Amino acid sequence: MKKILKDDGQQILKDAHVIVITGPTASGKSAVGVSLAKEISGEVVSADSMQIYKHMNIGTAKPTEDEMLGVPHHLISIIEPWEDYSVARYITEASECIDDILRRGKTPILVGGTGLYIDSLLSGRGFSARGNEDLRKSLEVEYDTIGGDLMLARLGAFDPLSANRLHSNDKKRIVRAIEVFEITGKTISQHDLETKSLPPRYNSLKIALTYSCRAELYARIDDRVDKMIADGLEHEVRSLLDAGVKADATSMQAIGYKEMVGAIFGEFDMMQAIDKVKMESRRYAKRQLSWFRRDQDIKWITWEKTPDISQAIKEIKEVRYEKK
């Protein structure tokens, strides 16, 4: 059988501290991560920004107990759906998990498709301020009052680099950028430049999964959405709303949940909601692929019609110990 792990000429770190299994949604990350963990005495650390929420299982494609195959999983179902969560908090909690796994002589396997989480954790990139909730709320009110254009102009007065990268509709990032500057006196742009020179927090072997045919990936995404509907995604969303989770909560902005909320509130019918979930999932997969392809250190496993997980595990194990 021909090798499916592409070698793009990049040298691979020997005895990587952390192995990363990433890629777009529906590419088989969870199955590969668990199978690899079983083979090399590993534990899974989630790198999924939505699987952190409790009671949100179907729409986040959270692995079930049966699918975990007895492998310890970390940073799954750790906060309530009405709580906020930050990249800074993820870095703190994920690094604590990884350090503990390493101390116990196991291998941390970082599994998920949230590229910002993965890059920030591995790079050692910190975040310049924990934040000030009162200030943030005040800035959010100001944004809602004067509008995104004026808030973006305010940001541009002291941080033109960030302002040029953001859209006026990106309320969260505009507010965060202003908040950080007011707390620290440093722009996020300056902070990013300072942290780029830092050595990586962990040596890593990064593997990304995808399909050779984009249509095959999209078909699997559509099939996954159909399964979510059959498994009761609408009921899961109704239960969250009944429990008091607000429709505008960060957790409810996840793909699948936002569209179900729209259908439940009568903004469109259920068939339209399902079509929207599929469309937004495909768009998200495309964005994920663009993000990961910027990383020259990533090794790609490209599936044909059916993922060959056992062959992929064999090759990952081989390449893990390959000399520089």
C-alpha cells in the first residue's frame, strides 16, 4: 500500500513532546487521535473551542464514551454553556494538562480543529492581559451605541495594524484590542511582535487530515449534519434554551446551534436550518484548510474515499521517531 503521509521535505522533530492531530471538520480527527493514543500510551487533550461546553454533545460532535475507547480525554465538557472562555484560559489549562501527562510518562495528543488554540498553545504565545470585565462591558455598550465604524476608527488611532486587519462588524476583537491597550498600554499588534521571537513551548509533530477530493469532504460533512439531526440536535438546543441559556450566548453561536435557534424562534423552517448548518459547516472547513495550509511544519494525511486509520497510525508512529 502506498504511503498516504505526504513528505514535503520539512524535517520532523525527533521524540516530539506533543503530537497534534488536526484538520477540517469531519476529517476523522477523533478516531485517529484515539487510535494513536491506544498505540503509544497517550492521552487526548482537546483543541476544540466548542467541545469545552457541557450539555452540548451532538452539535459539537463530541466523542462518546464508547468512541473514547478508555483513553483519557481532557478539556471536554469543562464549563457551562452560559460561561465565556478565552484563548488565554485555554493556554493555561491545556499546558497544565500537557505538563501533567508528560510528568506521568505519557504522550499528549492534541486533537481538534481550532487552529488559534493549537498555534497559541504550541508557540508559547501569551496574552497580554486577563481582561477587565467592567471595562469590556463598557466598551461593548459604546460599540453598540456609536457603531463599529467609529470604534474601529478609535482602535486605528493607536493600533492601525490591528484596525486594518479587522472589519467594523467584528465587535469582539475590536473591543478586545481596545481593552488590552487601555489595561496594559501595549497594542495587541505590539504584543504579537514581541511574542514571535519566543521559543516554542513544546516540540511537536503536527499531522493534519483531509480528503483528496473536496467534494468527498463536503459529502461527509453533510452526512454528519444529517446524523446530528437524527440524533436529536433540535432537542439538545431546546433543552439548552429551556435551561436558561441565552440565544446570544457565545456557546449558542456555534454552527448548528445558531441555526437551530433560528428555526425554533421561527426565523426560518427546519429544512432551511439544516441546509444552513451544512453550508456553514462547509464554509468553516474551507477556512480551517486555509489556516492549516499556512503552516509549513504540518504533515498531511490525505484520505481517498475511505480513511485508512491503521495505515495512518503506522506511518505516524514511524515518522515520530525519524531522525532529523
